[in-house]
Amino acid sequence: MPNLVMEYSNTVEERVNVQGLLEDLHQVAIESGLFDVASIKSRTLRCHHWLLGEEQDDSDFIHVTFELLDGRTEEQKRDLSRALIEVLAAQASQIRSLTINIRDMDRSCFQKVVN
């Protein structure tokens, strides 16, 4: 059930292969061995309006949120975060702000329908 969401400022597309980066981040999730491969979902959200400090939209960013059902250890989540940021930094070092956040979802409240 993990969801990888890569948000980025629209200026990023001028300097980064967004689809290629998404595919490589998705591959990190697959290779982590923490998830059923068929359940991993990855997508991007392009942001047209953003603020970074006092710089308005003059600075660009990429932020990855990785949501997963609770139950993984802190070490597993930290290793996943480090592997994701390594790929992000390698492919988007020219982007001013690169961030990753791993979030636990409450397993008892998660609902899913697969048709």
C-alpha cells in the first residue's frame, strides 16, 4: 500500500527528467524489500504556486512524501529515507530544496478496494 508522492515546483521540469526520477524513486521502493511490489504507487504533483522562505517562487524544490502502513521499524524507515534522498540528490543536485518525509498511516483506519 505504500504511496510515493513527489511534489515539485514547475521550474524543476526545465532541469530534471521528472519521469525518470520518479521511476528511479519507485525502484528504490521496490528494491527495499519492505512492500508487496504490486501495491507500490508512485506519482508526481507539479506545483504552480509556492513560497520558500522570503524568496517567493524564485527558488525551486522537490519534496517526496512516502506514506506506508504502520509496522515498519525506525531503522527500516530511516534506511528507505536515505536511499530515496541519495537518488534525489544524485539526479537533482541543482534544485535548491530536496526533502523526504516518511509517514506512517494507521493500519486500523486504512481502507482499500481493488476491482
